[in-house]
Amino acid sequence: MLAIIDKTGLAQLPNMEIVHRQVMRTPYGEPSGALTFGRFKGQEVMFLARHTASQATPPHRVNYRANLWALHEQGAKRVISIAMAGGIRADISPGTIILPDQLIDYTYGREFTFFDERDDPPRHIDFSVPYTPSLRQQILDAAQRVKMACLNGGVYAAVQGPRLETIAEVNRMERDGADMVGMTGMPEAALARELELNYAAIVVVVNHAAGRGSSSKGISLEKISIVSQHAMAQVNSMLENVVEHDGEYGNGN
């Protein structure tokens, strides 16, 4: 089954039939919210919002382990994550939609692994390629079918938050090779790999990062909201196509 994680439930397919919602308990606590199960053109899909409508959990306090564990327990095999970011690279402006192919993790203090019990032997996952190429290609194919511009590839910098970054910090990330900066990409991607889930991210650039473009003297949070709402309409169109054609990729449910 395909699962979609997004910020507050914005990634909902308008023509999807809601089958049921389920509250989960996991060995790692409660997920961010109830899982929503739906059916769209014969394909099953599962949704989970990182934040509820009434409470926006700071990115460093999202229970990423419970979220991924719950999706895995309910039969998810593939996870598409919707994330917001600031554009670092000069050609990445607000409204750009990107499928990153690499990441740099600047987060700290988060519960970042399922394998942290002292009695368990250490387990090392290969994280050379953090996003599943086949799932990325499936999303790119959908973007092409709906004629939506989607940038293929880029380095996502995952930062701690909840504050935005200083200009000096963004300069450092650029020197490190980062193209965009966001707060929710890790440890989500690594946890998905530990559970052997196929995982890819669709990143919506909602602002220039600090010191760039329109954010050269500061970042407008009001403009971020406007760009996010507009871009999510495009993302939802792409997601509908991903779900509609999911069975054609030999995935089944």
C-alpha cells in the first residue's frame, strides 16, 4: 500500500473515498494523528498528517518513529513525504517543486533509530542513496503525465528548527552542497530505510532561504502560507496521478 505523509492533511485527494480512520498505538508512543485510509480509482492509499488541525507540533518533537512504525504496521510498502523548504540555490525560487535525491542531516537530539536498545546488537543500514530511485521515478512520471514542472534531484538540508536559519548558516549549507533547507526530512527518511520502506520526498519550496532573493533582508511568514496553499494544489494533482497509476508499477496493494 502507498502511504502519504504531509504537514497538516493538505495532501488529500478531492475525489478519494474515505474508507475509515484509525487511531494507532505503537511501542514508540502515539503517531502524530489518526491514519486515514482511502480508495481512489481502485487503488488504496493511506494518509498521515505530521500536525493535527488543532496543534502544530514543532518539527523536533514530531514522533517520527511512531509515525513510520504505524504506517509499516498497517501495511505500507511505499511512503511519499510532502515537505516544505527554503530555496538555497539561485534557480530554486518560491513555488518550485523538487524531488531531492540526496540529503545532509544537521538535526540533533531527535529519536533517530529503532535500533537503540542496549541489549540489541548494532545494526547499520546503507543510506548512500536516501530516497528510493524507483519511487522517485514513479512520481516524476506522474508529474510528466499531468504536465507539471518538477525539478529532478537536489540536496535537502535537514535542520533542527523550529526557528528559521541565519544567513551565515545558509551560507555554510550552500558551501556543503545543499540546495534547499527544511525541518522534517530527518530522521524520517532513515527510519523508513530501517523498516525497509520505499521512501521519496516531494519538496515544495515556499520561500528563498535567508539571505537569498526576496529573503535577502528577512523572511515573510505570510508569503510562505500563500505560496504553500497554491503549490499544494499542484502537488495534489500529481499525487492523484501517482495513486491512479500505482498498480502499473507492479506495486499492488
